[in-house]
Amino acid sequence: MTEETFWKLIDELDGVIDDDGVDSLGERLSSLSPQDVESFSVWLAAKVHALAELPLAGSAVPDVTDAGQAPPPLSGDAHENLLYAIVAAGRTRYDNVIATPSAVEESEWDAGEAELLIDLAATTLWESAGLDWYDEIDPLRAPSPHDEGWWETFRGSAWKSIPAAYLTAARELDQKLNRSAEWLAWWRQTSLRKIKVGITVNADNDHHLIERGRNIARAQFTMDRSHLTDRTPNALSDLVSEEITRITAAIATEFQMTPPPALP
């Protein structure tokens, strides 16, 4: 994909990130080859990365949500959202900011729904090209200790708070799995670099989805609400071991692997 084609696709947003524009861009992306979807994502990441290198943080950037009030100094999520909004505004406005960063303060932006564009890029990239936006493309993702491991988990609940004893036990076991030569040898049967496992307590019954990408795998396990109910700290620690045993057995079945080793 050429840069010109990338900007023509961005024009589907009509200058702003909203539901209509993202739906229109999504339809266009769904008609492209996996190679072109990947190329679009790489171009998007490169454009955002170039903006991230500019001295924009701390600027007073007007946004439509300011409602006439003086804009606050740019930081955090607002900074990231603005970068995507600048790309969405089209090539002319983007090039103007690249050439003169202070120009970002001279006009109003609409960055409130930037996450819609990020979600579209992430979903389309995975479904079409088997690549994980956040792990393999995201221009703003800071390296973390997880980058060196083959096993990465995310735990959460939309129903109740997650007990600290559960999270502590899970973190310790995750570290042991990543340090285990036996477990790494088991995972290498897949020829994939890593697996990202999401564990969420927020359902009336248990279910899971395991998917293989080009370089990594992703798995989502949704647990019944009773999963964390009325458990002592010791019981929560035991629950983590039971959980990992169940999850890795499901992964082995999905990818036709040998049975997992004993937990370290």
C-alpha cells in the first residue's frame, strides 16, 4: 500500500473519528487483502509515532469538549487521543502539524472518540492478518517485562473487585511459567512467540475462545460470577493453580499439543 492509498482510506473518516466514519473505513478495510490491512496498520502506526516525537505534550490544545473554557495542558490519554485525531483530520492538517507543531494550538480538534479508530485497527488487523495491534504494531506501547515471556495474562471483573490474594498468586505463578524451561519447551510446539490470556469474571456460565495468530495466540476465558465468591486467601491461591491447569489443558486441546507439564 502506498502512502497515497493510506490517506485515501483515512479520508473515509471525513476528518473526524466518529461512529459513521469508522464504520465507513471499516467497510473499506474489510474488502482489502491481509497484506493491505497490515500495511494500513503500519502506516497508521508510523504517522502516530511521528506525531508522538513532536513537542506536543503540555500544549494548550483546543478540543470541541472544552465548551468555551481554556484548554488544559495536554497529557496522558488526551495526548494519545489527539495524535489519532490529527491523523484522522487528513493529510493537509497532519502535514501542517508535522511542519509546525505549534499549529496544533491554532484550531479546534475532536479527539474524544479516538479509541474507535484504535479499536477498528486492532480488530481488523487481528481478523484479517492475524497480528496483534497492541503487541506487534502499537506505536505508543512501552516495552514491559511481559515482552520477554511466552505467557501473559490479564485478569479482571466487571462484576466485583478482584481480590488482592488472587492477583498476587496469579502473578507469582505467571512468573514461574515464564521462567520454566519445561513449560517453554511445551509451548514451542506451537512455533508461536507467546500467548495472551484474558480471564474475566462476568458471566452466567463459563466459556472460552482460543485463537491462533501469525506470531502469537490469544485466549479469552470468561468465568461464572461464582468463580471468586466466598474464598479465603489460601483458597484463592489454589484457585489460580486450578485455573491455569484448566486453561493450559484447553490450549493443548485447541492446538493439538501434548498435555501440559505439572505446574512449577
